[in-house]
Amino acid sequence: MGKQGKTALITGASSGIGYELSKLFAADGYDLIPVARNERQLHELATTLQQAHDVRVTPIALDLSEPGVDEVLWSATKRQNLTVDVLVNNAGYGLLGRFVDLDGTEMLNMLNLNVLTLTALTRRFLPPMIARGWGRVLNIGSTGSFQPVPSMAVYAASKAYVLSFSEALAQEVRGTGVRVTALCPGMTRTGFQARARMEGVPSRLNMLGSMSAERVARIGYRALMRGQTVVVPGLLNQLLIQAQRLAPRALIRQVSEWMMKSVK
């Protein structure tokens, strides 16, 4: 057992922000339950972190877009006598394209992962945290959480749900010893663009810059431990979101559409 005596369950832990968060938790002495589809990558992560930080790592390979995975994970933790003190809902993906052109099955799988699995896992693991008087929940949103994004309409809507859900929960659990944080990064150098079939970073989006997964994870980790409710990494991203609050909604839609047109 790690020196913290606490355990973090991290979805989408095999790469990107989830991988970097796993390293931060392990370095801080947390035992880990990394969850992702790629079993080989999970076991490589487990071996690396156990050797480097002398923590217990229990990898679980699952397709988190499948219905009922919350029951599978809940049962797995109970069988192995694992207590989840920190839940990181990081797994998620986007799909680029006009809504009418998206594959219906793939779109619904994305919604299952980005919204339903995140909600179901939180419903499973949050009540015991409240009962114990301590816990942390980190939900990964996006700068797309703050405005509609034509050509990524469903993805942005799913991340708007994540932000609203997280803020409401944060208020509900005040005074319980549990904190809920929404991490809303902008462009981040991960496998997200390839999964979303963005065919490289769009030229106009390049103007916003991008951040490394390591930097985003560090900012999110610090915010989570401080109990911050919403964190947007990067000064430019923060300024853009503040500007959107003053701009007419019609203008925001038009600008978002213009930014994404370079992808087509």
C-alpha cells in the first residue's frame, strides 16, 4: 500500500492526460486502479509505477463505452477489497463532422462514455466518499464545455454536461469533506485529434496554441487537491472563455464554426 493509504481510480489511464495523472498520483503515494481498453498498456503502466513509487497498482481492462461498466468496476473493487478515495473520470473522445454525417452507433458510444459512464461511476463511488468524510472527484471537461461547437456539436454538448454536472455536485457536497473538480483543457497534445479524425491540428485552431498532457495534468492535479471547482489550463484559454461571457451567443456560434471550417 502507498504511503497515502488512499486509492485513486483513473479511467482512460493508458495514455494522454490520464497517463500523466496516474504518474502524479503514484508519485504522491496513492495506490491506483487504472482503467482503459488496452490491457498491454495498462500492465506496462502498472509495472512502471509500482517499481518507481512502491505503490499498489490494480489495472482493469474494460471498454468503458459499454452499458453497465459501473457495476463491473464496482464489483471488481469490492472483490479485491479496494476503497476508491479519488475518482478521475478522464476517459472520453470526440468526433469531428456535421451531426447528420456522423455514424449513429459511434456517436451514441461516445455519449455513453462521455456522459453516462461518467455519471454512473460517480453515482457508485461518491456516496461512500461522503460517508467516510473525505474524497475527490475529477471530471475532465473541455474548453468546448463553455460554448457550442459546430462540426463537433455532440462532443461539445457532452462536455457542457460534464461542466454543469460537476459544478452542481461540488455545491451539493459542500461541508462533507468531498471535493468535485472539472478540468477543462483546450487543445492538448494527446491521441484525441487522431481519435476524432481531425486529420492533424486545424490551422485556425493553431492560433490558440496547445499544451502538453503533462502540464494539463499537473494543473488539474493541483486544482483537485486544493478543492477548486473549475480549472481552465492556460491564460489564453481563460481569456477566451471570459470573452465569450460578454459576446452575443450568435457571434460565438459563428466564430466557433469559422474555427472548425479549416478542418473540412
